[in-house]
Amino acid sequence: MKTRQIEILVGLFMAAGMVALFFLAMQVSNLGTISGSEGYPVKAHFDNIGGLKVKAPVTMAGVEVGRVTGIGYDQEDYQAVVTLSIYNQFDRIPDDTIAKILTAGLLGEQYLGLDPGGSENMLKAGMEIRLTQSALVLEDVIGQFIYSKAQEGAK
């Protein structure tokens, strides 16, 4: 009888561990974010989005104000088009805001950061953020560094 109780407790402990691992995996992959907040769509064009992914956070002053809901390609401008959903409670974002693709840590995931402008007009549903700064691609930076060192060596 005693071994049966131990087996049941071990089984419950294993089941709880599996559930905890599932929720941890959901949080790490940004799929576990349950946000009842509806938002208004805003678009932004970038020359290079790097490793930005759908469901990446959109932050302003370190506070999450929305999520990336779509990534596409504009064949006329040859640019990436990022669609974001800004949560409805953040309805006082100036329309001259700057959108930057940033990296969490040295090699962390990429997210979209918004720097507010000074305009009196606010972003509304369907508007476009015109001022953008593309992702910093580490390979390009290293290539430029190596190229500049090679030029110094040639002189």
C-alpha cells in the first residue's frame, strides 16, 4: 500500500513537471502570451529587419505597447513591411515616432522599439510610421571592420 502511494506521488510530480516545461516553452517562444488587449494596426517599412519575427514585442521606454503581427515584402520599394498591433490603451503615440529594430542583449531576440516624436498628431489605425531604423546586422559590421583594417594595412 505504501509503495502504491509513492508511485502515485511520483506520477503527479512528473505530470506537474511536464506541465511546467510546457508553459516555460510557451513563454520562451512568445506563444504563451495571453493578451486580451485588442490593438490598432500600424505599418512601418524597413530596409532590413534582420531576425525580427511575428509576435515580437513592440516596446516604448521599455514597456510593451504592442506586438508585431505581420511581416511582408513590398515589391515596388524593395523593403520589408512590418505590421504592428499597438494595444488600445496606448493611443497617445505621436505620428512622428521613430521605429527601431533592437536586440535584447548581445545575441538575444530582436524586438521593435518606438521612440516618441514631438508631434501634436497621434498615430491612428492604418497609419504608417515613416521614420524607421533597420536592424544592425552583425555580419555587416564585422565586414566593414575587416575592410577598414585591410585598407589601413594597404597604406
